[in-house]
Amino acid sequence: MLVLAHISDLHLDGSARATERAERVRDRLRELPGHVDALLVTGDIADHGTEPEYEEAARLLGLRDGDAPFPVLTCPGNHDSRAPYRKALLGLPGAEGPVNSVQVFDDGAVLMCDSSVPGSDDGELDEETYDWIEATLDELDGGLPALLAFHHPPVALHQPLPDSCRLRHPDRLAGLLARRPEIAGLITGHAHTPAATSFAGRPLIVGPGVTWTLRLPWEGDQVADREAPPGLAFHVLDDTGRLTSHFRVVT
């Protein structure tokens, strides 16, 4: 059984508010009495994509000093910038190509995929990323269930703001899923609201936001609820390949 914590959309901008909310969630995760196998962070880590914002993220997430009690797996969102992200968050050369990574566990694999499009709020898994997904799954040879994690949901969530800039070309992703039965589910962020739906016959889980919560049209005219507490999710991939998700707020 694979147990994953999941946060998204920290939008660290140097403000005391953004820092405090991220620290609150981090502290909750580190105080858990039980074990989680990894923390997934699905994009919009920084608000402006600057190196100081990623330096703060690296400190908060324990990526620099290695004091996190679990692996921390990240992928970019539309507010992130690839070169500063690589340099200041990951400690890598500041290249501009997609930022993709995989973590293999005894009970499953997590592919962190870059759906960001430089200069756009829309999302897209580009040719290089699709080739990387295929090659990574080929190496695993169907021996483990796999989760794909990225920022932009590929379906409408029935709120105009995230629906205006979701993942482009979802049919191509659906084709990948049709060829790859080992993909047990999809995990995304971007929408600032916890949501559960399906895509191409697989579970699609949207993580809550740390910085603010999205209000749905029937909840009123105010789009961003900045007073709502930050949220997190726990995902369980069990021995049958079933994905189960639980959501929490952090007061």
C-alpha cells in the first residue's frame, strides 16, 4: 500500500500570509503520528516564478537541508518558471525544458509531469513529456501501478476560472491511458478546490489549494475565499491498484 500526502498551489510570494499558510501545512504533515511515503506538490509553488520564492519553498519543504521525513516530489504550474525552479528549488542547472521526474516505491510509481506552458496559463503535456512518460512506463514494464501527477486538470470542473485554462489536447492523454492500463489514476492541482471526478475511465483527483480556496458559482460572486483554511489530501494506492483519496483542512 502506497500512502501519499498532497498539497498544491502554495503561491509563495514573500508575504507573511503565504509563508504562514505553507508553514502551517508543512508542520501538520511533519507532526503526523503515522507514516506517509511521499509528499506530492502539484505546481504553482511560486507566485511570480522568482528565485527567492523558490529558495523559500526549498526551505519550507526541506529540499535544501534534507530534513523532510519523506521524499518531496514536485512539478511546475502555470505560475512557475522552469529555469529558476530548477536552479533555486531543485539545485539543478537552470534549463528551460520540461521538468519531469519519477519516484519508484515498492508498491507503485509516481510520475511528476510538467504541464506548464511558458508564457501561458494553459496547460499542455508536450512531445518531450509524452515521450518521457512512455519511456518511463516501458522501464517499469507494467510491474507496478503508476500515478501521473501534473498541474492542470484535463476536464471542466464547472467553475469558469480554472475551466478557462485547463490542459490542452485531452484526447492525447486519453489515448495514453487507453494504451497503459498500469496507470491507476491522475492527480492534479491548479483549481484551488478539492475535487474528485474521472477522466478516460481513471480516477482524477484535484488537490485543494494552500493559498486560497476557489468558490463555485453557486457559492456566491466572490471567486477567491482567502479566509478558508489551507487544505491537503491523502491518497492511498492499495494492493489492488485502487486509488482512494481523503481531504483535510489545516486550521
